[in-house]
Amino acid sequence: MPRIQGLQDLEALRQRLLGSSAKQKQTLVLCCGTGCQASGCGKVLTAFRREIERRGMADQLSIRVTGCHGFCEQGPLAVLEPSGIFYCHLKPEDVPEIVAETVRSGRVVERLLYVDPASGERIQREAAIPFYRRQERILLDQNRRISPTSLDDYLAAGGYTALASVLGERSPEEVIEEIRASGLRGRGGGGFPTGRKWAACRAAPGEPKYVICNADEGDPGAYMDRSLLEGNPFAVIEGMTIGAYAIGARKGYIYVRNEYPLALAHAEKAVRCSEQAGLLGSGILGTDLDFSIRIARGAGAFVAGESTALMAAIEGRVSEPRPKDVHTVEDGLWNRPTNLNNVETWANVPHIINRGAAWFASKGSEHSKGTKIFALTGRVQNTGLVEVPMGTTLRQIVYDIGGGANNGSAVKAVQTGGPSGGCLPVERFDLPVDFETLAEAGSMVGSGGMVVMDERTCMVDVARYFLEFLQDESCGKCVPCRVGIGRMLEIVTAICQGKGEPKHLDLLEELAETVAETSLCALGKTAPNPVISTLRYFRDEYEAHIREKRCPAGVCRALITYRIDPERCTGCGACLKACPHGAVSGEKKELHAIDAETCTRCGICAEVCRFEAVVLE
């Protein structure tokens, strides 16, 4: 691609690209994000390319390989444009039928359509599927419109219009004011006003200044930033370049954990393409703006997502946080003013510049503006990435979009904000999801993880799991986090093992308060949230474990016993054959029994029994 010298060059190139794409009759938009790759989309893509070549249909059908569409559990999935027909759970052997029936003849292959679990209805078009219909997809919508490493696709979709308008029409101060007026807040967990951070970094003395994109997403079950960087790295680069112009930075870093190979590859290629086109480097778009980006690979430490720890890692030091008596906008990377935002925050910037602060501020709640992407996982019908206006209720996300529990059991709670977030019971599902409301309820928005739990979930065990994760990920620099999390884990583990005492609950609350108030960084300060929230909303489960030596959900092995109901047992022998420890005895067609001393409480006998004769005591 020739070097783009200015707005006129950019617009002329865009029109040529749009004219070329308009000649194509049909396009198959195939999701090839990490989730669909794990489901086999690579083989489906190969099958489509071979079938198109075999039939000589290259002039009738093109393939657009894209990043994540969001509906991950339905992958591999594809949408045929312009009809909008949505096919899911694709296999290579489905391809000839799709090409012959749908592409050539216009007939729908019914068996490949999405089936709504609530109604049993087969739905033809993507836009009519409840999972998509009830979202407001701004960032995620771009994922399906471009191939991730195609600068041509991004330009044709309006990419770099925001940067060109900024460089040609606005001063740095005007750009900062636009971001401030939009109400954009950091999407990485802290929720700090983005415009205020930019202004502080611009005003800070010292050169050079830096901008950083934090793509070190370490929350279990969270993959919002990963999917954005995989699917549309150019939007992140454009947002960072606008931020660099506004702040006065000349160099930027995208910090990506090494476990994200696809995000790394796409980001690296997008940087190279942008440099070749004159959209990064020196004299961007024919102006005097010089800005370059380097990719920094993270080693996978959860604590490296904290701003000062991340900067230490870029500098080549151990990723440990430092006290924030001086903020990083004044004393950051190499002791210079540094502005750090996460992937989703940067990706919002071009949209705000193009559509205006008022457009962005019109979405969301009073103090939390715009849309937010959540990774909806756990025991819910529709898992995937969900983009909704801030202020949408938990009930709308879990039930209207997520479809409720996936196994007939009732939803019990949702954990928001990652391992340092809180667990909210179904009685609180009418709460709007915004920064202040969730914090008041004992949880947090965080980066956007959202794990749904049903009645089979033990909330004491949930607290134990997250404490175990946080202990493993603690850098150990400060005593409250290093010792306090470990001590809380010891107590909660004892409760799960039936060794808890009533005094432990008061001790847990005291420890949690101390760790939250005295830890050095946000990891330690928020680590007690799973304990505090489960004690607040599910105290009865803790008391059942301690006083009755019983796990109500039947999860904690030390507190459960399996027995065989004589009225239901048919003597089929399924449990006897499945038991790996020989704890089941009985003759064919006679009542079976479980030896409590031999039983390890693995639950396999209950899983294989078709008559529900294996029950918990």
C-alpha cells in the first residue's frame, strides 16, 4: 500500500475499496476467533475454499475471515451476507450443502440454523437471535465487518477517519475535552475518567511521554480484550494514536500476555501495516505527528495487569507494584509521564471522535456512560461476549441475553469483576451494572468477567477457589496480601473440610477488612471481595458447613455422603461398574449399597444412575 499523505488520500483510497467490495454478490463471514478455532473453524474454512474452487464460484462468493462474533458456544459459526442467514456448529461436511443450497439456490439449510432453547424455534437470521437482538454492539459489531489484519477492510469500514479529522481540525486540548465530555471511563477495572487522566498526563512535566495499552487480561473466564485485539487491532492502534496526539506522546506499547498468540500475531501485523501506510511512525498522514508502537509480551502474571507492575515488566524488571503516592501519569514508565488504558478503552476512542461525545454520553447510566463488553460464562444457556449499555441490569444480561441456567437448575448467583469481584445473589439481579452500583453491592464491574452459578454451586467453595487463585498470583511484596490471603484461604478450606468453628466467621471478616485496607496494590485491596460478598449474601451456607457439618450444594466432599434409595434402585449395576474404588456392591436386579468408608465421594455413581437412585445425605 502506498503511503497515505493526508485526508484526501485516505478518502480516495476508501472510495476505491468500497467500489471494489460492492461488486461482490455474496460474502460468507466466518468467525475464526480463538473460541471458534478451538471448535474447528480452520477445517471449515479449508472446506469452503476448496468447494468454491471446485465449483468455480470465486466471482459469486467471497470469504471474510474475522475475529470473534461473541456467540462462542455456537462455533464454528458463519453469517451469509447480505441475507444475514446464520449457521452454527459447522463441520467440514456441511460445506457442500451450504454452497449448493444456500449460495447457489437461496434455500436455507434448516438443520444448521440456531435453535432457541426457550421456544425450540429455529431462527434464520443473526439479527433475530435473542442473544444478539438484545445487545447494543458497537465495538463487537466491527469484529464481524473486517478481517483482523486487513488494513483495507478497516479503511473501508471507516477506519482512521477519526485520526484524520483530529490531525486536520482539532487541537490536543479539544480532543481531551471531547473524551472528557463523553464520560468515557477506564474499562480495565478502575473506572477512572479517561479524559481526566489524559489531561493530567498532558499537563505533567517531563519528556518523553508514553501511552500504553494494557492487554494483560488475567481474570479466569474473561476474554473481552483478547477478542477485541484479535478481531480489530487497528481500532486499538488508531485510538492510541489519537491519545498520543492529545497527550503529547511519541511512543506507545501494547502489553499482551504471551498466552494470547492470535492477539499477538494480529497486533504485530497491524502495527507493521500501519507503519507501511504512514499511519504510524514519522509524519503521520502528512503532518508533524511522530508516533510509534512496540509490542511487549507479558509472562502471564496476574499482578502484571496492575499499572505499575506492568510498567516494571516493560522495563525488564520483576512485575511488582509500587506505592502510588505519585501517579503514573506523572511518574510512570522509566519515570516519565505515562498514560495507560486497556484495550476496550482505546477501541472506544475512534467512535467517540467520529460520532461525538453527546452520542456516547447518551448511552449508559448517569455516571457510567457508553457500552461495556462482558464475558458471560458459567452455568448459563448462552455463553459468550455480551455488549450492552452500562446500567443494563444483571437480570437482563443473565436471563434475556444469557437465557438463564443451562441445565434445569435455578440460577443462584453471579460473580462479577473477576477473581477480585463479588458474588451477588439472584435477589440482587435487578441492580444496574455500573461502577458505583456494583461497588455498593459488594462487587465490581472490573474488566468485565461475569460467571453465572446455579443451585449446584457451593458459595463457600467459590470463595475458596478464588482465594486459591489470588494466593497463587500474589507477588508477595506486601505482608497483608502475602500472609492475609493465605490465612483466609486456610480458614475457608477448613470450613469446606468440616473443620470450621463459629469463631472463624468473625476472624474471616476481620482479616478481610485488614487485607483490603492495608495491601499495597489493587490485587490485595480487592482480594477479600469473594469472602466479604459470600459472607454477606450466603452466610447461611457458611453456618451449615460449620454448625451442621453439611454442604447444602453437595460440593464439599468431606461433608457429603452418598447412599442408594431402595425405592428407586433397580439393580441395573451401572453405579457398580462405574465406581473406580469398588465402593458399590450388590447383585444384578437387587438393591445395591455404597460403603461409606471406601467411597471417595467423587459423584460418578450419581452421574451414571438413570433412575436418580443415588442421593446425597
